[in-house]
Amino acid sequence: MAYVPLADRDAEMEMHHPHSFIEKYVWSQDHKVIAIQYGSVAVFTGIVGLVLSLMFRMQLGFPETTDFVDPNFYYQAVTMHGMIMVVYFLTAIFLGGFGNYMVPLMCGARDMVFPFMNMLSVWFFLLSVIILMASFFVGGGPTGAGWTLYPPQTAMEGTPGHDMGIILMLVSLAVFIVAFTMGGLNYVVTILQYRCRGMTLMRMPLTIWGIFVATVLGLFAFPALLVAAIMMLFDTLLGTSFFMPAVIEAGTALDHNGGSPILFQHLFWFFGHPEVYIVALPAFGLVSDVLSVHARKNIFGYRMMVWAIIAIGGLSFIVWAHHMYVSGMNPYFGFFFATTTLIIAVPTALKVYNWVLTLWEGDIRMNVPMYFAIGFIFTFIHGGLTGLFLGNVVIDLPLSDTYFVIAHFHMVMGVSPILVLYAAIYHWYPKMSGRMYNETLAKVHFWLTFLGAYAIYLPMHYLGFLGVPRRYYALGTTDFIPQSAQDLNAAITIAALIVGVSQILFFVNIIGSLKWGKKADPNPWGAASLEWQTPDTPPAHGNWGAELPTVYRWAYDYSVPGAHQDFIPQNVSEAEEPTVSDEHFDPDKDQSLADV
Amino acid sequence: MTLAVVIFLLVVATIIFHFASPWWFTDIAADWSTIDLTISITFWVTGFVFIACNLFMAYCVWKFRQKEGHKAVYEPENHKLEAGLSIFTTIGVIAMLAPGLFVWATFVTPPENAAEYEVLGQQWQWQFRYPGADGILGTADTEFVSESNPFGVNPADPNGRDDVIVNDPDMHLPVNQPVKALLRSNDVLHNYTVAQFRVKMDLVPGLTSYLWFDPTEVGTYDILCEELCGIGHFIMRGSVTIDTQEDFDAWLANQPTFAETQSMAAPNLAAGQAQYAACAACHGQNGEGNQALNAPKLAGQQAWYIERQLNHFKVGARGGEGDTNGAQMVAFAGMLTTDEAVRNVAAYISSLPDTPAPTTVTGDIDNGYDIYDRNCAACHLDDGAGTWYTDAPKLSGMSDWYFVTQISNFRAGIRGLHSEDDYGEQMVAMATAMADAQEIADVAAYINTLR
Amino acid sequence: MGLIKTVTEKPWERKGVIGGMRPEGAFDTESERVALVYFLVIASVVFSLFLVSYYIRMELPDWQPLSEPGQLWFNTGLLVLSSVFFQWARNIVVNEEKRNLYTAFFGAGVFAILFIVGQMVTWENLQAGGYYMTSNPANAFYYLMTGLHALHLLGGLWVWSKSSIRLLSGSEPKDIKLSVELCTLYWHFLLLVWLVLFGVLANT
């Protein structure tokens, strides 16, 4: 079976060259335009999610004065906030946005393997978002069953949006999964088949490894959500009893019998836990590259980083029931899942060590992306360590379903990935737009976001220790929750409002710089990986001009002893730059050698 | 540079916050100090890693900041260092996990001598059942659930006859007696949590889950629901009182058995009618109500609700400070000296011909519908008929002006906060769904359309 | 073995061009086939999760097994024939012949359509016999899983119909070779899924 030479694709690429505005920016099949489209839709939903969170934070902080949030809306807001942020914002922006943008560029391809399917993917994603948003406008409003959508309450009278809201949510998720599958197949096949000449798997930047493994995880994990959503739709619409046991709704027995709510939870978390890593792994990859470039040092222990990504990906499929320690499932499962969960801490910790060791003996440039990357390491250490509390099954007994859980997962998969997101946007913005942003504004944005987020979530852990339950519209009167807890809640709300509003700085900077930013250098940070070596900035359609690049080295040749510059781009051949074969190269002792 | 200092300061601030925080675990009231110990171990391990990693990072950021003429060291990897760190991490993980698994092994195997009791969760209240003299709980199923048998105890099961039924959210347990709680739900997932006991578990419809503990401290503790169970999740409250054995026995003896709740004589309507004569002066011969006398319509209201409110007036849970109209009822309710009399009157009132009360309140019906549909219908039902299941009285066709007063009382804290009013606090919370007098009127106007 | 070797290499030590025009680690075949195989893996995950749910739900007390109608044997025969015809068509295009191609390729599709019709008749008969979806979870699973299988088959038929139009409008066998090959692979996969489903449904 002959491999289709890449050169043949060039002719094809010519045919797909867009001609009109609509073809270029709307029905585009260019991975970069699709990436921007994916990103824009994801950011739009993210803003909706953010605004919802500020509204219910107002209720929690200032229940007396917040009239616009009633209990019904509160539950709808927390539900939609959760689902939007996890699925429609973070998953979509990392894989749909960065995945689309980076995969062909970093692999040295002209585009995705199946550009048409790629375009369909973004339109299906938009459709899923429209369906999701439509639930705000139907009778009963969006579902308020919690983002975990646990039956039987999703379909019962006492839950907001139990009629149309939940149906739209499930349909929207199914459409999203279709979109994700089309996009995911593209990333996987492109990474496997469309790397340019010389780009071996181990020469790929960690960003690609992160995206690759996350996509594989997603393709295996999302089916579980699809299966659960289909069965729940059947229960809701057709009256089957997959998940619905015999229950009483407002005094009347419903016509269901024998279903298992816990089965749904197993399916949901079989998707839900890998989902954490679907968000985290691309973030791990992106931040590794940012750290390496700005520390002027190769990522420390590249091989270990790759293995850790693969190990975390694999392990993430056998830890799901740690979300269910107190769900009423067979309690003996706790032994197994606590053990696997704590094992996953080892590769994760190694990644953290290697990020920090990348800084060790580096020549750290404190550029804007580096602020966010280091901020990420700090919040990720914090969020990772609190995970050890919840993963250890007995400690989960007092802490599950309290503010501690909220604080933990926001630190580890809210704040941390979002800091990476900003690091990545500030890092690649010059390449994507050809402009430079305002650094001062970006730094102000960093300080407000980083310190503000820590001010929100650090105290929240302590409310959790106290035992303040999550998903409470109001704390009401209890003997063990003092007034000071309510005051702390108010302080957290103020911090959240500051962080929320300060994101405007980001948008002002990013959008304003498109017009007023000064022209950016094609490779302002001196990065070695392939996406910075394109002939045009921003890269043109087809990415590489007449000839595809050839790769001679890995993506991390920084500060190589004896080299002319402190980085050697991947497409620079050995003839042009010396080779280092000794892995423990001592610059002082071996300098003369290298100079030869 | 700045960032290095800030990271350092954040570590220091975190440590200070940790030790200065007034928000900390509640004083433990059950013999689960092993859980607290596991938490302490985890704090030491994770605390060390947190401080070490971040200080090292801050040091790197400061020490290796960009300098003129300085160049980064080229070192792709250091296998020994990575292996060492892996082993070090693994040891830390084992140090946390091993004790955790031992404690979990104790948790999953309740002791032989643990006394059983049942917790029943339903939207949005707690009820409890004790096994009675035979020590065995009767079987139960949702198919048997009714107003008079909220637990769904199987009437044919002899073991269930002597079960003690606690049909309110306040339960008691004897101190120093290990107990195993059997958890059941009638509708959705709930979670039985007492912060001071440290343990919690979901209630799952269709199966029985469990947890166990050994209460060590006498006192009263809050029971909270910690699994989202619908719009009333945050008002699903109860309390557990740890008593001395004598106090507990005395309390338990006062609670009815299942057999007693089933064999209660049918209410005597004639006796009720006779007693109603005193009520008729204000509430009218047919319970139609009289706004001039501040007497709401009673006819058509559900009997269990009237019974409960009469008892509230008797014990002063209603008609206290700020409720001048209610205060008039205290004396009248006091005339019904026995529980039987209260039940007879309630049954008689409930049997009176139900003609809708005249409408006196106007408002924006659409807005009223919006608020009602979103927040009230979950308990009071779409048609405003109310149901015993959610402890929600009938609203449709009742006196609208009375609705307005009572909602205002709930909002002002005049009604619902008395310790004997087990379900009033739910309305205090839910009444906030109506932001002001206008919105209360809007809802009243909407309810007026439901007749 | 290959994978272990790949991920343990030290990339900073290997300089220069490695691999030819095809990148190291890529599969020696068309991207479309890689994508299809990957899709089949995902579809297997979906069906497996349904089967796992089926077995878990089966343990609960209200389960009443559904006795599968004998007509399913007939339907199975139709699907086998469809697969056989696809294989035949594949062999023809691989050898770049044209004889019997119409018979094989259209026959394959027609048998698949007949299979779906047969499945619909089975559903109708079950409904008429009082085996409603809501009356028991076993019934619900039956409708759900056979329906999902039929949907996958419909998706395949869509691709088949596109290739058929190309064939009718005069395309040469080599033009539709890949399409026929991938359809054949897909059909064999769906036959396998059906046999597993049928086996599980019939034995429980």
C-alpha cells in the first residue's frame, strides 16, 4: 500500500485555497481559522460560565441583597457553570482551539488530514453550544441537576429544568461528542501520519504529546458519556428504567422500577475522570514548552515527561470510582480505587519536579508567559496535593461534598489550566496574530488573576474542613457553622468579582493589540520548535510555502554548548550547527571540545 | 524576581492562614479519631512537599534569572535524580495511603454489637426508624408508602409491627453505643451527614446503604443533606441528639410504634364539629374565613396541615412575638387539650365544602407564574394543591391576603424559626424567592388563577 | 516492542534526518483506513459499555429475560450475505477487474437494507406481542442495542450509496477501490458486533 506522498497533497491544497471572504473565514477548512473559530465559541461559552459563577457567588456572599438569584436559578447556574466550564470551555479550547492550531504546525504538516471533517467538527460544536444555550430560553429553563446530572433527580419534579432543560442538555452533549470525535480522529491521524520528514515521535514537542494522549483519552472516554446520555434520554422520554428505580415524586409513585442510579454514576465518572486529564494533559504539554523556551533550557527529563503523560492517561481509566466513595456503591471498591488514585500521584509529581528542575540552572527570561507558567506550577502543586486528601478514601468521608471539593477541583482543573491557557495565548499570540501585546497590561492581568484566584480558593478549603456543604443556596442556621464562615464567603465573593472583572484586561489587550500592537518578530522568544519557523507570520494557508520543512533534531535544543545561538531550530541541520552526544555535558570542562 | 518573592510570601501566608484559621474541623463527637489521625499524617506529608517544592521553585526563579553573559546549563535529563524522586514520592504516598486503607477496613465492617437504626430521606426531610423490642427492622418498600405509612413499612411483616417511627427530623442516639445507620431514600439521592461524626454516605433509592460510628459526646448536632437532591437540598435539615442511655430510653418510649400509627382510630367528625363551634365565630360556619377578623379560609385545607398548625399554636411555635393575629389563635388552640381533639377538628375542617375564597390581591400574574413555577411548585405542586409528601399545604383557592401575611411573616422571621416548627425554616429560606411585597402580591395573584 | 523502543530513545542524541518520506511510527497505509480503524475502536467502546451496563442491570431483581424471536436467525443470514458480497466486491476491485462488480457491490447493499427491514419487522412483531420497551429493561436493552447497530449500518449505507452513484456514473474500479475496501472492513466489523450482540441477547 503506497503511502500518499505529502507532495501530492500540495496540489490538492491548491484546490482548497479559499477565494472569497466567506470561504476564508466562515466555511474555512484551514486548521488555523478553525482553531480560532473553536476558540472563539469556547471563549464565548466560557464567559457565560464565568458570569453565571459571579451571579451565584453574589448569592453565596451576599444572600440578603442578591434578589436576582432565587433557589431555582441558583441550581441552574451552578449546573450550567460546571458543564460549560468543563466540557464546552476547557475541553473545546484546549483540543479544538490549541489542538487545531498546534498539531499541523508543530508536526510540520500543511493542514489536518481531513480538513472537511475538521470544518464539520467546529460547526457541530457550534450547534451543540446553540442547543445548550437554547435551554435558557425554554419553559422551565436549563437543568439544575448539578453538572453530574445524577438520576433519578434529573427527571423529577423537584429539580429545576427537569422537563426540557435536561433533554436539551443531553442532546447538546451528544452533538458535542460527535463534534469531538470528528476533531479527535483528525488530531490522532494527523499526528500519526502527517508528521514532516524527520519528525520522529520522540522529537515532537510535549504539547503534541499532551494533545495526542488527551485526544486518545477523549475518544475512549466520551463514549461512556454518550452511552449514559442515550440511556438517560430513553428513561426521560420513553419511560424505560435503565437508571430510574421505583421512586415517589411529590407523593405519587412514578412508573419506573428497578433501575440503578449508581450505574449512571459509574458510566458518568468513567468519562468524568479521564475528562480531567483531557483538560490537564494538553495544559501539561503547553506549559512544558513555555517553561522550556523562557528558561532557555530543554525541558528536563523529556522522556520521563512523555512516559508520565502516557502513564497518567492509562491510569486515568482505573480511578473513576474515587468520585463515588460515598455514593452507596459496594464500599469494598474503596480499597482498589484509593490505591490506584494515589499511584497516579507519582507520575504527576514527577512532572512537577521536572518543571521545577527545568528552571534549575536555566537563564530565566521573565516574559509574560513565564509569569503564568510559574503561577501554574504553584497552583497545580496546591491543587494536586489536596487531591491526595480526597483520593485517600477515609479522608474523603468528612470532606466529600463540602467546599473542600470545590476548592480542590477549581485549583487543579480550573485555575491551573486557565493559567496555562493564558501562558499559551501570551506565548503564541505573536505568531498567531503577527502583533505584540502590551506587556504591562498583561502583567497586571497576571497579578490580579493569580493572586485573586488564590484568595478565592485557599480559604475555601478551610470552609470545607469545617464541613460547609457545597451546592447550598444559603447556609441557613446550623450550630457548627459560625457567622465568620458567612463573612469569609462574602470575602471570597469579592475576590471572585475582582478576578472576574480583571479578565476584561485580557480581552482589551488581545483585541486591541490586533490593531494597535507593534509588529512582532517571527520568533520573538527564540523558540526551537517548528511552529516558529514558518515563512509567514501569521502562517499562511498551507503553512510552509513551497516546501515542507525537514526536521533534524528534537524540539528542545536550547543553550547547546558551542552553538551560535542559545537555541537551534528543529529544521536546522547538523551541518549548520554542532551536535552534542554527551548527555552530561559539562560546559566548563568541555567548552574547548565543543568549540572544535 | 518579584515573582520569586511573591511565591515565597504566598507560602508563608498559606502557613500562617493554616494555623490562624478559625475554620477548622468541628470537635469530633464519635470514635473516628483514626480518620483525624490520617488527616494529620496527610497534612504533614503534603505540607512538607508544598513548602519544599515552592521554596525550591522560588529559589530557582530568583537565582537563575536572566543575567548578562549567563547561559543555561545543557542537561537533557538526570536519571538518578528522577529515580530518587520517584522513590521518595512513592514512600510519601505509601505513608498516606497505608493508614487510610486500615481505617477504611474498619469503616466497611461495622462491629457485631452495633445497634441498627434506619434513616429515610425524601424531598426534603429526614425521618427515622428504630427496630423496637425485637431488635429487627421490618422490611419496607416504596410501594407501601402513603400518608399514614411514610416509611413504606411492609404491613404484612411481623418484624415491622414494633418498629419505632420518628416522623420528624430530630433523632436521638445513646452515647457510647456503636450504631449502624441503614440508609434508604424514597425518591432521589440524599446524603446523611453529621460533621461531628466525620462519616457520611449517600441514600440511594432502590437499595440500602450504611455507615457506622460510635457516638462519644453528649450533645445535639446538625444533620445536613450533602448530595444534591433538588431545589430544596439546602433546607433539608435535621438534628441528632446524643443522650445518656436513660434519656434515650425515655425519649424512645415516647415515640409511637408502627402498629400504633396504623391502628389510630378514625377521627370523629361529630366531635370535631362540636369543637369547631368555637372556631366558627371567626372562620365562619363553613370555614370560609373572614378577612375583617383576620381569619383565613380553612375549608379544603389538608387535615395534616391544620393539625400541625394547631399544635404549633398550642406550643407557641406560632403566634409569638410580632404575630398579633396569630396570638389570638394561641388561646383557641389551647382549648383543644388532647391530640385526639386536634385531629377531630382538623378532620372536620378538611371535610367542609370547599368553595374558593374571594380574591383580594392583584399583581402581575406572569411574573407570579414565573416565580411560582420556578420555586414553589416543587412542593406545593403545579396546581397549588399541596401534598403531605413535601409538607406543603394547599394554596389554591385559599385566602390570598392570608398568603401575603404569612409570606411576609416568613420573610421577617416572625414565623418558621421556632425550634418546634420543624419545617418552617424551609419556608423562611424559600420565601426569599419573592424579593419584595410586589412579588409576593404577584405570586398571590397567580395562585388566584389556579382555582 | 516497537513502541517501547520508540519511547525510550534519547531524542537529543539522535540528530539528522530519520525516516523517509513517511514519518517514523506512521502506519504504512492510507490515512482514511487509519481513521476508520480508529473509529471502529471507538464504536467497540460504545457497544462494550452498553454490554457492561446490560450485565450490571441484569443483576437487579426486576429483570425478565426476553426470548429472542427466531426471525433473528434469518436476519443474521442476511447480514452474513451482505458481508460476503462486500468481500466479493473488494476482491474484484483489488484485482482491478470489473466483471460482476455491479452484482457484488449492489447485492451487498441490498442485503444490508433487507437486514434492516428484517430488524424492523422483528421490532414490529415484538411490539405486537406486547414486549414494550417500558415493560422490562431486557426489552429496552434489546431495542436500544439493535437500534444502535442498525443506525451504524445506515451510516455505512450512506457511504455505500455515495460510492454506488459514483460507480453508476462511470467511475473506474480503481477510483472506488478505497471506498469499497473500507466499506468491506466496516461491514465485517458490524457483522462481528451483531454476532456478539445476538450471542449475548440470545444467551441471557
